[in-house]
Amino acid sequence: MTWSNAIHSKPKSEGQGIKLPPEEYSALTHYNYSSLNQFLERMIRYTDIQAKELMDGGYQFSWKDLLIKPLSEFLTRFFVQHGFEDGLHGLALALLQAFSFVVVYLKVWEKKGFAKKI
């Protein structure tokens, strides 16, 4: 079995696999973070990959994305996905996820040479 470098990708396998009950098919234990440092370390790795994927896909940097994308991420995580039900933990994670979007778009801007045009 091989995994691609894409974030949250599915493994590719060859040959015959084992038969699993439907509830265990593609079962995967996803471990999140147990500390702020773990989150930030992963954020650095993931934002590098996400910025590259955007650029490889032809994305052209827009300063508006520095506002719109993080705000949308926060609102989705905190309200739509009910992060508020987790109290301060939900607020913290929604803010951190929104910040990671800021970092992605700033990395794209950096790779474009910090263009002054806004």
C-alpha cells in the first residue's frame, strides 16, 4: 500500500485485500493534536503543501483571500460545524484553523515575491 503526499489522501493498493465487515471498511484512526505545538508543527507542514497545490493549480494571489478565506473557515468551524458546543476548545480550534488559512495565502504571496500590487 502506498500513500500520496496529498493531505487526507486515500491509500493506493494493489492485489487482493482482506474482506472486512462494512462498518470497518476503510477504517482509519485519525489522531488530532494533543498540544498547541503539535498543531503548529502540522500547520507549517500542511500550509506548505496547500500553498504549493494552489500555485500548481494556477491560483493568482489576491489580498481579499487573506480576509475572506480565514473568515469563512472560522464561521464554518465555529457555527456551521457547531464548534461553539466545545466551548473554549472549539473557539481555539476555529481560530487556529482560520489562522492556518492566513498562513497559506501569505505563503503564496511570499512565493510570488511579495508583490506590492493589491
